[in-house]
Amino acid sequence: MSFQSLGLSEALLKAVSKKGYTTPSPIQQKAIPPVLEGKDVLASAQTGTGKTAGFTLPLLHILSENPKEKFRPVRALVLTPTRELAAQVYANVREYSEFLNLRSAVIFGGVNQKPQAAAIRQGVDILVATPGRLLDLQNQGLLSLKRVEIFVLDEADRMLDMGFLRDIEKVIKSMPEKRQNLMFSATFSKDIKKLAHGILNHPVQVEATPENTTVDAISQKVYRVAKGLKTGLIIKLISDGNWKQVLVFTRTKHGANKLCEKMIKAGITAAAIHGNKSQGARTKALAGFKSGKVRVLVATDIAARGLDIPLLPHVINFELPNISEDYVHRIGRTGRAGASGEALSLVSADETSFLRDIEKLIEMKLPVQIIEGFEPDPNASTAPIKQGQGRQNRNSRNSGSSRSSSRNSKGSSNSRRPNRNSDRRN
């Protein structure tokens, strides 16, 4: 199948060709036709499958067929959970709309809002946004969603994990009831299906890969190790393998900073990226990693969805995530677009239950290896990390606002809504 056979306009085909793409990916083949027909779509696709183009291309086609050049209200809204993902989606929109008379803008927190507000005042057809900044500007009367024709909820499962359910509901109430809705998620959990039921109208459901599975191109391995020997082991693996580009995930912001410092002391160039870093620092760290100046990028789960790193060869879970689905999102940073990749996990005794949950989710037993000198502690407790630490981990994805903890202490009935402290930073 070719892009021409999907029914896209010549201007879009020209842009696609300029990027060097000739054949649509499976998710693009399945999602683009129903979107062009004006249908609501619920799509499940792993990272690296081309899902962004799966909604961007037909969205641009629909808007260009009925231009509104004199006054440009926001006609398409793409909502994403993180700044990095918003920037990535916006870059795709800009590239694919190069030969179209459409305007686009991106808004997210952590930067001055004045340029963003100015762009909106000039008129934009497509707006890519994170929930917090979107609602902030809307509350200030600086933007309106009353003319939205197409709404895209990207990385819906991450939205729920980060506590954005209420914000999503507010955004939906601000848009016309009659609109086309597209929802993309890496998983189809019960919460996702419930959310979809409240947003989508008779949706076409498409999948590029089975639910909650990992990409086949990724080689996965577990290293059993004593908790206190993890840092030494990861430095050994990177040094002995002479790995030049490694994405490492930690559970907390403090852990990311600490590991980064130890990497640098060991002579390995490293940078940390997490919610406490300014947008400028995060952008600089990512740019250094992509260019090869930085060998190791140490990140919390805030980076699991927003990073677009072509041909990333190695991902290491320095600590396993306490939410099983996050394992899939993390290792999905490698093995993208048909390339091979390696995902390693350093597992201490107290993470045993997390490992079992992950293996149950992905329906496979991960191979285990023990390296001499870095053996697991036979006397260590296999009791899982305390629940409080799990909540701290979820908070580490966001801004660390004390207001969120007070809100959560009142008791939430939604177990997928741990906090909302990122909404004013994103």
C-alpha cells in the first residue's frame, strides 16, 4: 500500500515524500482512512509505529479541504501529556503542512506564555497543547475552543497516569458537542475504554500491535543485582560495551540527579531530564544526547512518552517502574521504526513483585543474568517498595507541587489519578 492509495492530497503527499517516506506504517494504513471519512477513532499503537502521522496527515487533509483564511479560530486541538511530546507533535504538524495554507502553534508550561498568546491572537488552525497551559490561557480569555472541529487525545493512558482526567473533562466541555474525536493510546485498559466511551461516538477501533505488548525488535534482559551495586553495574555495562547512546530510567528525580553525578565522576558524559528541570535545561540535555555530546540521558517517566530519538540502541531500567504499563512505554524508546534495540533492567530483591507484574503484562518470561561481583543480596527482603514510594514516583513525573498532595489526601475514587501537580507546569 502507498500513501497515494490512502486518499491524501497532493500537498500532503509532497510533504511525506520530502521526509523520505514511501509506505505507510500499519497504524497509518488502519487509522487514516476512517479519519478521512470523518469517523471517530480509538487507536492502540506502540511508540515508534508512526501514530503521530496517523492522525496528523488526515487532520491536515480535512482542514485544508475547507479553509478559513480570514479569521482562523482553533479548528483542531491535539492534547498531549508532556511538553516534549507536544513539541514533537507540533514539529510533525509543521513538516506535513509545509505545502498547505494552514497555521499551527504549540503551547505548554515552563516557558513565557506571551509568545504563545501572541501566536494564538494571529489565528491558528491547529493547536498542540498540554492541559495545564491550555486551561491557563483559556481561563485568561486568551483562547477559545468553541470552533474546534477535530479533537485528538494523544497518549491517553499517560494522561490518566499523570492525573489529567479532570483537565480533560474541562477541555471537552469547552468544545462543541459536534466534532470529530481521535484517541490514541499505547494500552486499552479499563480506564481507557471508560474514558473513550465518554468522548468518542461510535468509534472505529484500530490496533497496530496487540494490547500491552512490547515491540518484537527489542531484545529484553534482566540483571539480578544487589540494590547497592546497581550504580557500579550500570557503569560497567556502559563502559565495557562502549555504548554511545543510552537512555536510563530512574524512579525519582533525586535518583536521576544522583546517578547522573556518579556517571560523570566515572568519566561518562551524562545529563538528567525530569520535572524539576527547566524547559531550557531539558531541551539542552536532549539536544546534547541526540547529537552525541552526551552519552547517557538519565530520566524519570516524564520522558517515557515525549522523546523522539531515532535509532536509540539502548534503554536501561535502573529501577523498575511500579506501574507495569510504564515498562512498555520506557523500552518503547528503542526498537523504533523497524530498527533493533536492547532493553536491560537492573532488578533488586525488593522489585521482584514489579518484575512479576511486568512479565504477566507482556506475557513473557524475561531472561535473567547475574554478573560476577554484582550478585544479588541473598539476605535482602523481597518485600515490594512501600506504596508511599510509588506515589512519590508518580509525583516525580510532574512538578512536585504540595497542593496536589493535599488534594490527593482527601481521597480520590480514581486509582489512576495519583496527582495533578504537573498540570500547571506542562
